[in-house]
Amino acid sequence: MSVEDRKMKVLQAIVDDYVTTNEPVGSKSLIERHNFPVSSATLRNDMAELEKMGLIEKPHTSAGRIPSDRGYREYVDSLMTVDQLTEAEREDISKRIDTTIFEARDLLKNASAALSETTGLVSLVMTPRLAGSSLLQLKILMIEPGKALVVMVLSAGVVKDKVVRIPNFLTPEQLKEISDSVEKSLNGKPLDEITLVTLATSVKETKIPDSLLNQVLYETYTAIKQADKLDVFLEGEHNMLKLPDFSELKRAQSLLGTLSHDGMVAGYVNEIEKEKTGGDDTYMIRIGQEIALEGLEDCSFITTTYKIGDTISGNIGVIGPKRMDYSKVISQIDFVRYKINEQIKNING
């Protein structure tokens, strides 16, 4: 083994030990745990070199070393191997994800809870970006005079609905005529191609006065556009408070303050998704100072995508301490993603 190879093995051992123990790692413990065939003095020299390279650092209160953000980055990019889950672990996750669910939104919420419980960290699942999906069904149902429910079934297997205001004098028969005309005209049309002009054209053959039509069309258009709104399922924030990494009150408050704004977290995921250059199986890993969200500088953030059909995708991921078991967490995310993809196929028939 060359000196450079040994240094990387030392870095890998330091990361593995620190992940397991949360204690700074010294040369003596490295020899005891990993049987390096060199002296303690040689390992101290290797660690000194790793420190000069910025890959490990010395905490103020210990003679041992811990990985730096750059050290974790080198580890996940070059040294880590992703282990497969055992059959028992896969069965445990499968039991946590309710396979009797037949609505995509409920499935994703359930999957987020399962991922949080399995990892013991914070899970994030975002509903798919639906702008490119098509409208399969649209119903405008009278609730009471002046109020209706717009129900949309999309090609991604997602059902969306919205309560809207309608003219008080509109009859149920007139509303059904509008609903049938809109559905017939828009069936199979992508959401991002639907405009107010499209809706107006769809009802031009009806004999309903414009004074009644216009409000219904505008409210329906608003409901269709809001169907693309992302839902964010963030679960397990309390798990972070159990970890020694966040035992300091100020650090914990900063973390929870950021996690309470799930829309901000979702926006960040959308931004890093744009940077992705690999395929759908690519994992985006942000570590410490790489995360451009105040309050997460002591965390790592792992995200990837799940698929609904050929073109629609959403995000799934985990937020945890930099000292997380990256290999295990990635394998857990991967299996939950597989279960989501599998169940969505069942939902879509």
C-alpha cells in the first residue's frame, strides 16, 4: 500500500469511527480498531498530513481528530461504498409503508414518515412537479349556492381539489354543462398549456351568459394552476434533538427554526436539483458549509428523485448530522424510493 493510499484509508477509518462513536479519533484507537500495519508514530504523521490537507481537524477539547467538511466530501466522493440492506431491513421498511393507500399524496406522506422512522433522522418527500402532467378528468361540483368543488385527476395519478366561489344564481344544471364542456375540451391536455383563453374556448358553445361563465372559468383556471403547487412532507425534526450533535440549545434552535419553514427547504431542493448533471439515480449530497441555508451548517443533506411515469418526478431525501452513516442512509433512501415507484405503478393501474 502506498503512502497516499494509506492516508486515504486513515481518513476513511477516522470518518467511520467518528460516525460510530461521536468521539475524536486518535492514532492509538486507529491501530486498535483497524489493525494498521504501521506504528502509532507513522499514523500520527499521516494524520498531520491529512490535517494540512484540510481533511481532518482538531477539536478544542481533545487530542484526537474529526473529519472536516472537506474530509466528509472526500469520503462520500471517493471512499464510501453503499451497502445493500438486509432482507430484515427491507421487510421493516415495507411494513412501515402502507400498501393499501391508493392516492399518491397519502403514499408520499406515509413514505416520508417511514423514512424518518427508519433512519432516525429528518426525512423530506416532495410531491412531483406536475406542470408537464396531463388533465384526465375535471369535475365542477355544486356544494351549495355560490360555492363549488373543482376536482382534477392528473396523469401522474394525483387527485387535486379546490373549493371555489361561483355566482349565486348559477344552477346545478348550468354548472354541470360548464364542467362537461371544460372536461371534454381539456382531456389529455398538459397543465402548463392550459390558459384562460383555452377555458373560454371550451365553453363557447354553451348558452350560459358571460356574466355567470366568467367567474367560473377564472376560479377553475386558478384551481388548475394551483394543482402544480408542491406539497412538502418533512418528518422527524424531533429526532435531531436526541443526537449529541445538537445538544447545544443555540444550535438546536437554529436547526429547528430552519426546518419549520418547509417551503424554504423545498425551494433549496429545487435549486440544487437544477445543478444535477447525472441521471435520476444520482444522489445530491450537500455537507456542512455547502448547504446554503442558515441553520443547516452542521448538517448533511442527501436528496434524489423518484419517478411517476416517464416524465414526472419528485424529490426524496434525508437531513441529518454531518456525522451520519452515509452508506446506510443512502441505501435506506434508495429502498424507500423503490417502494414509492412500485406503489405508484399500482395506483396508476
